[in-house]
Amino acid sequence: MEHSVILIQQKKRIALVAHDNKKQDLLDWARWNKRLLIEHELYATGTTGKLLEQVLGTTVHKFQSGPLGGDQQIGAKIAEGIIDFMIFFWDPLSQQPHDTDVKALLRIAVVWNIPVACNRASADFMISSTLMTGEYERLVADYAPYRERLVETLVREKLDEPGLDSEPSEGSGDSSSSFTTEI
């Protein structure tokens, strides 16, 4: 598979997300890394973003709360190339009402090859990396073949299935396929 390169600038765009049971862990981690974090552009889901603004004393781009669509909004920003990496302190022991959104967010991060830290140890390793202080060339799979696949071929294959390409005969009682316009 071919790849393209996306340049991550020296000033990183970081998504910060935490489930309710992990918010305090994320806030403690952010407080510990305040000096470094405020040098970057920060994004967060709703409640987490408000709390981070108080702890860090800086502006955070806030989305909806996770269960109200915030996870999906961050996923969209990842797909748009707006988010460079994500710190997501998720709670592996509590079922979330939006578990499918969480899985989708993690999947989209992998699709677009952005670094993801899911706990304090991995966040510490990521943020203390020498790659934080400069530009980084992130390789992203070239999805052009996927985007340009021939949908017509798929439709034709479906139509070639028995019984799908025949039109109902007159008087068959199937009025759903006929359309009459009265003027």
C-alpha cells in the first residue's frame, strides 16, 4: 500500500479525553505536564475541556461531552487532519453508554496513524519523547484506491443476482414499481 506524509508541526494539536472515572487522573497528569501542554493547541470533549482550562489556565477547544457526540467530533477532526495525537484516559472496567463511539474513535486514530496514549504511563512516554520538540513526518496509508473503488461494479454484481433485475409484469399486482403522474 502506498503512503503519504503528513507533517506534524512543532506546535502539536493534542486531543485530551477522559471517562468520568479517569478525569482526575488526566487532570493530575495535565497539571504535572502543564508547562509543556500550554505550548500546544489543546482539544477536548466538553466536561474534560472545562476542567482542563481551570487546571492549565489556557484555552482548550471544547467539543460536546463524549456521550453526546464529542468522541465522534474528535474522530472527525482526526480524519480531517486537525488532531496530531490523542491522550485518552479511558476506563477499561466500566461499561460506557457510548462504548461504540469510543471504539470508533480509537479505530479512526489507527486508520489515520495518529499516536494514542490510553493511560498515564503511555502518555508520559509520548509527551516526553524527543519527537515532541520538533516536526514529525507521519506516514498515512493512501486510501485513494478505497475512495475510488467502482461502486458501479458492486451494484452490477448485486443486480446480477437472480430475481433482482426483472421488472414485474403488468397485472402482477405489484403497484410499488409503477408510477403514474396525473396532471
